[in-house]
Amino acid sequence: MAHVTFVQTSVSSSFSHRGEHVARVLRDTVAMNTSVASCSTLTKPGALKPAVYIHIKHPCLAILGRPGTRHVLDMVDGAEHLEGFDGLIASTQSQIDEGRLWRFHLRCKVKGALPKSIDPRNVSVARAAQNSFCATHPCAVIPHMANLPCTTMADPPSPRVHGVFGLVGASGDTCSDTRAERARAFPDALRQSQRGAPEAPGNVDTYGFCRLMDQIDVAIVWKMSNDRDKPCERFELPVMANRPAIIHSFYECAREIEGAEPFRCNDTACALRTADAIRNGALDAAFGRLRVEVELKNAQIPAMYRDLVSRVSPRR
């Protein structure tokens, strides 16, 4: 199988989660030959080797189309940066036929990740165009990976933290209207730090998630934006860390996890009732089923990357 390089074009937490962390997990779980590199490094003479290059969120346009290379764009939530990459695909049919250019997304059918510059009156047209593109160009769907170090917690929260809510998601991700809503709904809930200082080389707890999990007994994944298609990573990470999580029914992904049904809520009153049920043990069995489902889903992700790279690799 071809060597895989995850390409960083801009500094972002997306590259940390979808690039550096994934590269490490793929090496450890499915023995893939992976590395990470910046766009500026790869554009230097002699730096670009025959390989599969996965561009995280922003394409490194200068290296696309080079002989012996294959390129995948993981657009994450950066649809506004697709123009150069998709333009190259659309203008070079032979590259599609040869499998040299691919892109993938949390969902191939894009519902929410659209350029912020689009006139609201044209959103439906823009989405239709994106989905039409996906119907005729190579796409794959790979979920976010629950790859933080605290996702291996075996013990439930200790009695000293019973009664403590934690709002999952850095405050910087929150629109002003929904920030006020969350503050009213859960005024005493602990929040993630905006950006935690690295504790050691390779630390991946960028936004204080693990520190938050140490202090809470119930995680709350409430509305953070007006994007219904936010990935379920924020819900799945607490579950993997053995912290029951309540998710707002606003998010489409909450319906894609069968075991999430008892933990979905539309309003604060429901969330408080569900938290009481969690704390008195009424949802222990339901949470156990949910955790098994999420763990199995997460365990399948490395094989999905391996299959994608196998499809993209140069034909012999």
C-alpha cells in the first residue's frame, strides 16, 4: 500500500484531529505507513515523493497533479476552500479516470458546510450543486475519530463529582445567540477551556476536553451554531470517556446513532430529567448499549482509511 502523508496548509485544530492524530492511530492499529507534512515543506524541490496525500480542510494547490501522486481532500467543514481543488477535478477528467484526485467529507451529501459568503436565498441551489458534484465524482465518508487520550477511561466518575454538568465544545465554537441560550439553560455547568496549554510533547487535549471529563458526571452537547450537520464527535467523545452525554435533538447526527435515543433532548426540562435518570441509575443499561455502539463505530474507522487509501493508490 502507498505511503500516506497528511498535509497541513493552515494551523487549525482540524489538522490536529484529522491529520496528526489519525496518522498516529493508523500506524498503531492497521500498520499503515503514514507521516505528516506542511504544504510549504512539500513544495520545496525534491520534497514531493510518490504517495497518497490527504489534504486537511485546505488544499495545498501547488502539489496537486504531480506525477506519481494521488490526492484526497478531507474538507471537514471547510467547503469555502473547495474552489481550487474541485476546479482542478472538474477541468481534468483524466485525473478522475485515473483516480488521482479524490475528496471526502463527514457526509458526501453536503447539507450544512457551505461557504459563509453564499446569499441565504441561494443556499438550496448551492447544496443541490454540491450534491450533484458528489454524485458524479469520487467521494467517501469517514467519521471523526474519538482519538483523545481520555477516551480509554474505564471507571465511572467518582461520587465527589456527582451533580456536575459539563458543556462539551470550546466557547469559541459558539454563536452569540446560542451561547446565551446555553448559559441560561445550564448556568452552573463547567465549560471546556478555550485552549489548554500542552502538557507534554504530542499532547492532544487541545481544548481541555480530558480535564473537563475528570470533573463532571454528565456531559451536555447543546446547540453551538446554526449548523445541524455538526459531526457527532462532541457526543461520542464523552461516551468513549465513560461519561453519559445528553445531545440536543437539533443535530442530525443524533439520529444516526441508535443508542442515542434515550439521551436526545429538545429543551432544558428534558435534559434535567434525563440527567436525573442517569444519576439514579435508570439509564445504566441504555448507556452501556450506547457505549458499545460508539466503540464499535470508532474501531471501524482505521479500516475505512485503509480501504480509501487502497482505492486511491496508483494502480500497478
